[in-house]
Amino acid sequence: MIRKFVAAAIAATALVATGASGQAARKPAPRPAGGLNWAVTGSVTPEGHHVLGNPAAKLRLIEFVSYTCPHCSHFETESEGQLKIGMIAPGKGAVEVRNFVRDPVDMTVALITNCVPANRFFQLHTAFMRLQPQWIGPLANSTEAQRQRWTTGTFASRTRAIASDFKFYDFMAARGMDRQAMDRCLSNEALANKLAQRTNDAAEKLGVTGTPSFMIDGILLAGTHDWDSLRPQILARMN
């Protein structure tokens, strides 16, 4: 069910570099000001991870996800509404998304979602996850020529070939990002290196071996890779 992350596979595509990651300390949760809706309130940690909800909430759920992981797409569909209504909206907890990059297509999508302003990340993240069955087809039906374009040549040529073959240019044009902005995003090799290093850190320092995986307040949840097994653990910590 869970696909293990193989560092060598991503290294072969020249998308891995070096760096560090961590989790910032949190102060006691403040009350929402002026009717603030935590369910649509996004922020970014000092390490560059995106958080939905009260960033100072007592409970912090960290999701390690990959855009090409079908189980991650299924988890998003099952859990999003329940997490927002029961945990995030009332300020009881927050969700932090950490990209766990598995392949060049996953990296390309992660680049796109991390290029938009922070207040748009979760809207776009959810769109890619929920609509995954509609765009992921070329991953299984690609030709040898396409796979060559995805893995050889300059960094920008690889990511732009993927964006073209998977129709990400059209996907993002419908959401307000034109081709010029997309090309700038897809050329951001420094961001790709950061995303790859965060993946390595999750694997080597935190013990994450596949997606989706979860941490609650710094503890990796063993044997927890779907909403059915995660939900009771969240409820136990909220009561």
C-alpha cells in the first residue's frame, strides 16, 4: 500500500541537494480575532512548510504527502471536510503539509503549489489532490520519448516537459497563472533542491518511509497511513 521513498531514484533526476528542516516551538493558542475562520487561514513555518489553521494550536497534525500517491489523494478526499469542521475551524488543531517527493512528476507539482502565494497554497494543494485521477494518466501511459524528456536535459526543460505532457499549463491557466509565470516557477531549481532535501530529512531523520504518513506533535504515528486509522488518534488527543 505504501511506496517507499528511494533516494537514489530522485538523485538520478538531479533533484536532490542538501539542507535542513525542523519544527518551530509554539505558544499557547490565541483566540480567533474578529471572527477569523481558521479553516481558511494559511501560514508558513520558518522551514517553509504550509500550515492550515491556528499556527499556535495545541494539536499539530503533520502530513507527509506526495502528489503522485493515490492513497494521498484518497486521504485528502476522505479527511478534508472532517478535519476542517472538527479540528481546524474551532482552533483546536492545525494541519501542516510536508511534501515527500517521490518522482519527477511529483516534484513538478510540488514546485507549482509552492510557487503560489502562501494564502493560495491549500486551495491549490487540494485541487491537485482531489483531481489527481483526472491528470495523472500520463504517468502510467507515457512513451519512452516522454520519459526521456522528463529525466534528461536541463532542469527547466524537464519540468516544462512534464507540465506540458500532464496539461499543468492548462490546469494553472484556469486558476490564474499564465505560462510565463509557470515557466518561472518551473525553473526554480533552488526551490526543488529544498523540497528534495526536506524529503531526505523526513526519511533519514524522522523515519518516514512512505506516503501518506503522519506526525502529531512531533511523534511519527506507526502503522497509520489512512483516515480510518488516523481519526481515532486525533480524537483521543482532542478530548
